[in-house]
Amino acid sequence: MSIHVAPVLLSLCSALLLSACAATSGNYASQTQGAPNASAYLTLPDFAEQLGYMTSLETRVLALSADEPLAMGALGSALIERNPSSLTGHQALTTFYQHLDAAEALETHADAFEMHRQTVLASGDGSQEQPYRVTSRADAVLTLTQDGQAVVGGIYQSNGPTPLQLLLLYRENATSPVRSHYFDLSALASAVGADDTADTENPWETLRILADSNDSAARAAIGTYLAGQRRYESAVGWLEMASREPNLLAHTLLARIYWYQSGVIDKEPSGDSAPQASAEELVRKAIENHVKAIDLGSTESMYTLGRWLLEDTHTKPSSGSGDPRLSPENKQEQALALLQQAGGLGHAESYIYLASQYQRGSRLPKSDDLANRYFAKAADLRNPKAVISYARYIAGSDQRESQTRLMPLLRELADANDPEAMVVIGNLYAKGVEVRRSARKAVRWYKKAVDQVQASHHGNAAIVNEVAWTLAVTDQKGLQKPDYAQAIMDEMMRSNKQVQTHPEYLDTWAATYAANGNFPKAIELQKRALYFARTQERSDVIDILQTHLESFEAGANITDNIP
């Protein structure tokens, strides 16, 4: 299955990867608006040592406050003594005095906690661009959990002007989707750097201190970085420590690492003389971590495990997992339950996958009705890929009717300058699906898509190729624009070196010349397309390229019933 492939693993790592050398500006020690009275704390002469001590105390508060309220008195006092604005300290003392039924002291610390929490909430909006400012992960956690949210994961990142940013994942209850908030802790990195005269904008020393003090998010960050470096054994150690607290990010990445290792265990030599886990053991560990991530609300793990149950025809899913949801019987039923659960929590890819399986009829019974239903569910989530996939599906047959307001969704994407949405709108007008048929409007949308691509720095060769092919080979007279098709292919093939050896694009280029009656040029380009196809061992396209060449040599251009 595709989850064995290393690039899939690394794509997750790159999404979470902590840069060791973030290029940033500004001194974060002075940015204490989100943490009043924290300036003295951040300028302590032994701040690095104090940070480790404070983090250990805060970790104990989060872990013990419900079960050991009497212990909160000493912990809270120690935190407030060093940092009077510590939310964790005031929360600990609130718990302590509540247990003692000391109303005046309870009110003092409860009011202080809420005052400092409101200041944190006023320091940003929790987005990646405007994170809340705090001076500890525990304060960030308490900022969320005070409203009844349950934190289910966290990781530190380095994000542009924010050298040390904390991503916290949370949800309202066991059936609600996972959401996220960001917190800026860059003041810590600056203070640690000033303490040891190191780089005040590099967060690594701060991460080491936090990780050594049982900070799950710091351990997850280090494990993620090591996974990105392909140092999997070290990564596993850090991620397993991170997963001692609820942390779906750690569990998901552990699952990916174990699954990847299970696929290469017999292919990559190991320099370790210690006994290696078998492929079956590694698969079992992967499944266990996916299940734990699912229990925390991970739709990615629901999707991954659902696909595996549907696609794997050899391994028994219960191989030591111990989870009754993964019994060897009714794998298809279990897969559907996981994929539907993920889709219901907003994971559009799960619905798209179900739709495609029902459409093809390979792993699930072929059903146009169910394919239509799941494509519509995915599109209703306003996922761009889902909307476009559904539009292409609907345009594929005159017998299909959309089960959602498809055209408004496409126009939203087109208004946001999505060129593929523009092409798909053009296809719908060309076929008269969802809208009244109009070749004129179709061509206008095609040209708008090409204009958008040509104005883009990166461009999108596939869009230009699709429009050119449609306007060069269509059998609809109102859509035939061979001059325009050749012009946009000439421009793209001349200016984009990356596509000059692409057999499909060369095939389209040749077709535009044939459509304009220039068969010698079409033959020249088609032979070039065949040369690169054979050089690249593209057996999937060689026959059709040869057929097109024979047509050009016979003086006939290509026509097709498209779009």
C-alpha cells in the first residue's frame, strides 16, 4: 500500500518540521504584552535553569491538580514566586484554596487567573499569523481548557517571524472535530539565548530544556525533526516519550514510521547488531498508534487505517492490536465505518476516496449513486480538490445530476483565482451540464484559466495543456480554436523548459499544429514525443502517440468528443 512509501512519511515531517536555523527578526524578550509582570521572570540571570524548573512544576500541576489538590499549594506558590503572571500558578492555588474552602484566597487567585487569561486572549486570535503570546505550554493549555476544550496534541514549530511557536490541537468532546490554536513562546527562546550568549533567535536550546522537563510538545518537535532527517530510531524514542501524554501528532507520526519500516525491513541493511522487530511486529505497532490517534480524534489516522483495511488483502488487522474494532472479519465494514467517521469530521479526502472506489467498482461494488453521494458530501465541505473532483465527475456523463449546489462552489474557487475551477466551469458550459450549453461562455472560461496561469510566477502547465487539447481536437465547431490552442502551447513550450521533454505535452503541441494544417511540424513534434516516451519507458502512452503520428503522416488531424 502507498503508506509504505518514504515520501509520504516525509510529507508529514515537512508539514511539522522545526527549522533549526530560523531566520527571524526582533527581540522577543521585550514582547510580554501577552504575559504581564513576566519581564522580571524572563530576565532572570539563570533563566535557562529556571525554565527547566518551572516547566517541571507546570507539568506536575497539569497532571496532578484533579487528584492531589493539597500538592497544588506548594507548586502554585513556587510558580507565582518566579512569574507572578503564571496562569498555571494561579490555577494551582485556586485548586488548593478551593479544597481548603478558603473563600478570600480562592477569589484572589481565581480573579488573577482570569485577568491574565483575558490578557493572553487579547494578544492575538490564535491563528498562525496572530498567535496568542504566553510564557509556557501549560499556560497555553489552560487558556484553552478553561472553556471546556480538551487538548489532544501539541508540537513546537519555527514559523517565519516566530522562532518558537506552539501548535495545540483540541476538541470540544469525543465526537467533535479536532481544531487548532497557535501560541507564541518566542520570548523564551530569546531569554535562553541571552542567558548563555547563544543565538537569541534559535529555539533549539529552549526545546532541549523543555523536552528534558517532560514537555510533550517539545519531544514531539524533536522527534519530528529527526524523522525528517531519516533518523528513525532516534525519532521513535522521542515520539514515544511525547506520546506518554495525549498527543495525536506523536501517535500519527509513530504509526507512519513503523509502517514505513515494516516495508523496508528486508530491503535496507541495519548496522545494529540488536535483534530487529519483524515486519508483522512493526505493522502491529503502526496499527496500535493509529488506533490511539483515532481515539484522540485524528481523521488522518481514520483515513489511513480505513484505506489499509480496504486495500490490504494479506495481513490480518487484529495481529496483536487487541482492538475489537480491528477484527479479521468484515474488514470492508470496518473500513467504511472509519472512512465515514473521518468524512463526518470534515476530512474531505475520505469522502473522495469512497466516491472514487464506488465509481471504479474495484474494491467496493460499483455504484454511480453512492459515488455521486460521496462526491457531493466532499464538495459540501468546501474542499477545493473535492469541488473540482465532483465537477469533473458530473461532467463525465450527461446522465448525472449534482446533489449539491455545484456551480456556486466552483465560482467561489474561480473568484479566488483557481484556474482549474475555471477550466471545469468551461467544461460544464461546453457540455451543457448544470448550466445551459454555451460554447462562447466555455471558451471565455478556458481563456480566463490560461490568463490566470500565464500571470502566475509558477504557472500550471497541465491547465494550458488541457485547454489547448480541448480547443484543438474537439468535434464541437463552436469550441474549435486551433490558432489560440497553438499560440498558448508555443508560448508554454518555449518558456517552460520542464515541459519540453513531457510526451503528453509534446503530443498536444503536435495536435495543435495538425489542427492548423501544418502536418510537417506536427510529425516532427510527434516523433519527439515518441522519442521521450521510449527514453522514459512510458509504455502507458507509446501506443496512442504512435497512433497520432500515423494520423499526422496520413494528413489527418485528431478529433475527439471532448470535453
